Amino acid sequence: MNIAPTRILVLTALAAPLALAHSAAGEGGAVDDEKAQAAELARKLQNPFASLITVPFESDWDFGSGPAEAMTYTASLKPIIPFSLNQDWSLVTRTIVPFIYAESPVPGGRSSTGLGDITAAVYLSPSQTKDGWDWGVGPGLIFPAATDSALGSGKWSAGPTAAAFWQDGPWTLGMVSGHAWSFAGDSHRSPVSMTYLQPSLVYTTKSQTSFGVDTTSQYDWVARQWTVPLESSVSQLVNVAGQPVQLGLTGRWYVARPLDGPNWGLSFTVTFLIPEEH
């Protein structure tokens, strides 16, 4: 049966908006899925036991050290890499390699530049999250890699470390802790007995922005001295040439510090992400 040309035009005019609406709905769904995946990736970034390889490059500036009001700049590489042992357990490695420029806290003193001591930790962690909790325990080791005596302890140190993170929706609550004792190294340098505590709370929005508060506190049992910075941070997950990257800015104020310690500081972090199944 032949259909009149006028009827064909009417049917085409009616069908076109429906096709466009269907296409837009499909594209909107795809965009929504991408945003949801990006938000989930930003949330996973707050948990070092998530199935991600992360490679943060962190720049730290600390100001107001000692009578000279000196500045210290530290550039650190801090990769976190998970290794699957089996369906139930994983090993998660965390390494900190710092390069430091430190002005003398005493007027007229010399500045120091070079590699600092390297910290490495290995966590045994369950592969599956239970009731929102991820955790890990293991050994930590500090290598006396400093190229200048002013930039490190001169001691080999080791001890236990543990971490736990709980996530519920946009919220992440975490704690990283550990203790290190020196067991070898320069006999003329002071022994090391240091406790490390880092509680944190982070809120991640659907637009991949994370707001956090934490304190990276240390207690020196030899000097009987706390170092306690209160930190506030904001970070944003972005896409650079198809590669997810997180940019972060942190400000801190030291509420407890040694006499030659800093008053306040800033950090800028660029974190590259590599999704990895446990």
C-alpha cells in the first residue's frame, strides 16, 4: 500500500523529537554513570586499603622554625600499592621518600639540602570490606637515608604500624598509628623512640570534592615532646588527558611543637591513580 508524501512528512516530524529525546536520555544516563563512578573513585581515594594504586607527589612548606623564623620545604613521593595474596588477604605497601631543603632555625646557621630518611610500611589487610571497615597491621621501617645529618636521625628504626578506615556514604573516618624504636646506626646520635598518630575525618561530595580535617601527631619519648599540627584540607578529582588526578591543598597550624619547630605550614599534593583489583 502506498503512503502519501504528506503523511510521511507528518510521521517524520512526530518521530524526530521522540528520537532526540531518547538519545538525550541515553546520553544523560551515561553522564550520570560517569559522575557516579568519579565520585566513587574520589571516595576510594580517602581509604588507603581501597583497590587503587596511588602515587602522590606532595610539596610541604613549614614556616617559623626557631629564632630565625626559618622555612623548610619537603618534596615527597608517597606511593601506596596493594598486592593480592588470595581471595581473602592483601598486602598494602606505603613508602615515603622525602627530599628536603631546610633553613637553619638559628640566625647565621647553614641551610641543609638533600634526601631525608625513607619510611616504608607493609600492611596485611582483609581483601573484603566488612560493615564499612577496612584495616591493616604490619611492620614499619625507617632507613637512615639522609644525605645530611640535619635531615635525618642517623638511625635504623622499626616497629609496628596499624591503620583502620570506616566509610559510610560520603564520610570517611580513619586512623593510622605506629611506633618506631632505633636498633642500629650512628652510635653518636640520639636513640629513636617515636609514636605516630593520624586520626582523620573526610567528607566527599558528588562533584568529587573532598573536605578533611586531621592531625599528623608525633610523640618523641626521648625528648618527651609532642608535635601536633591541626590540618584542614580540600581536594578535587580532575581528568587530565583521560587520566584521573587528584589535586589537594592543606593548611596546618602547630598547637604543640619543639622549641625550634615550625608555627604553621601549607601542602600541595598531586595524586595519580591506577585502579587495581585486590
